[in-house]
Amino acid sequence: MSDPAQLVQKIRATLAPCRLGDWPTPLERAAALGRAVGLADLTLKREDRSSARYGGNKVRALEFLLAGAPPGTVFVTLGGTGSSHCLATAVHAPAAGGRAVLAQFPQPDTPASRAVAAACQAHAALVVRARARASLPLAVLAAWRRAGALGPRRWIPGGGAHPRAVVGHLVAGLELASQVAVPPDAIVLPLGTGGTAGGLALAVTALGWPTRVVGVRVAPIFVANRWRTMRLANSARRLLARHGIRLPPPASRIPLVVVDGLGPGYGHPTPEGEAASRLASEHGLTLDPTYGAKAFAFLLQRATCNVQRVVFWHTFAVPGPQTELVP
């Protein structure tokens, strides 16, 4: 691809996303942490710093998912009690002239999940909590019905798993091209609902890089898998094509690799993730137990296996005081 920045401009001009984030997000070199895990070069893509209101990778998706909604729209979505997607939707919906209603299922209690749950309650117009994951469909139905009394409704899939959201993450991957001198061997990130990994896989293919996108599965396999991720990516490719934007076709199989890092279940800390979190904290990097720690643990286990230049996609922003203070 001759000019990734030009493609980004064309995508934004055509799909007209709202402006929620501060772009580009920083790419930080983490030399000492890289040496500690056996890498020649480790950089951190700080998606957690995507917005002063509340950051994380979901801001990319929401720019495209909230766009074009009439004033007063109620955005209805779902996730766990510690879902960064739910919190990002609740925090950023007002910037699109709307409000958020959340349906949530319980997940293991950790300091990060408690902080997210509290912030969701503070920012959402309504939170409907299922008592168990099995009763989530009833909570979703109740949330949808009750949202109807608040204004016109728009459904946002859990995790933002939608082709328009994937386009937002494609833009992130194209942004990376202006921040690195040479393509990395791998981009490593947690794999949940698949939108971020799908967008990065499209970007790597469009750029013609030899980079592998390594998605570390942190959600159940029926949600987090290669087939579903590539289905989202291909849907995003078709969406762009319908708008006259044609991505370069892949020369071969799209280089997305999925590895398992789930452990006992979604949101459950793992010993490997806890070890990764402790090591990262020694170098000033905070990782949450649901997403970041499990993904970073992959580097502790496999860093020297033909991977020396890595970009770690830091997706999760733990809510802090600014989440409450910035309107």
C-alpha cells in the first residue's frame, strides 16, 4: 500500500465516524521489559490512552458504532460486570448526544472488575444485571424494553463485534504504519469478541507486512475463535467495498493466529497472567487480569519462538479518577 494515511482519511470521510478519541495513541518502547521476556524489541501500543474520558480499544469501535445516531438515542449493549466495552459505551454515549443502557452478567470479582462495575453504574442511564450468565437473555430483553421509554434505541453488539467497529481497528493498524520503522514480527493482543484482532489482521494484510497477529483467547471458544474473527474481518472488507473502498487482497492466508489463554473462564485470573502482571508492574505497566495479563503471559511463555520484534496491543483502561471527573 502506497499511503496508509490517505486510506485512513478516505475511510473517515466516507463512513463519517464521531470523534471520541485522541489519535494517534502512543507507541512506547519498553526495552527493559522486552529484555525481561527475552525480546529484542518490545513496543506498547497504548490504546488504554485513547481518551481522557475513558480509554481502551473500544473507543475505536464506538466512533463508528455511535455515528449518525439522532439526538437522544439510547444505546443498548451487553457484557460482563467488568466489561470495558460496557463502560466505554456508557462514558462516550453522551458525546454522541445519547445515553447508554447496559445488560450485564456477573464475572469474577477483582479490583479491576469492581472499578469498572462501579463506573458503569455511575455513567449508564440504566444497568440491568442478570443473576447468572444463563439469565443474560432475560436481562437483555428487559434492558431493551426499558430503554424504549427513554428514547429511540440503537443496539450495539456485545464487545462492539460489528463490521463498522472492525473498520475502526483497521484504522488503528494503518496508524501503526507511521509509528514503526520496520514491520514487527508479531502484534500480540487479547482476543475476546474479535473486532480488534479482525481489524489488525486486515491492516497487516493491506500493508503487505509479514507480521503475525497473535490473538490470545480470553473468552469462551464459541465467542473467541479464528472463524468468527475472520468472518467479522471479511464483513468489514465487504462494507468498505460497498462504499468504493477496496483493500488490497491478501497474498495468502490472513496471518491471524489464535492461542488459548483463557484458564478457568472469562474474568478468572490465571497463575500465568498473575506472573505476567507482576513482571509488567515492575516496569511501570498495569495489566488487568481479564485481558491484558493473559495476553502478556503469552510473551513470557513463547517470546523466543521465532518472534523478536513485538508490538503488544494494550487494550484495557482501568477506570481512574478522570473517568468520574471528565464529563
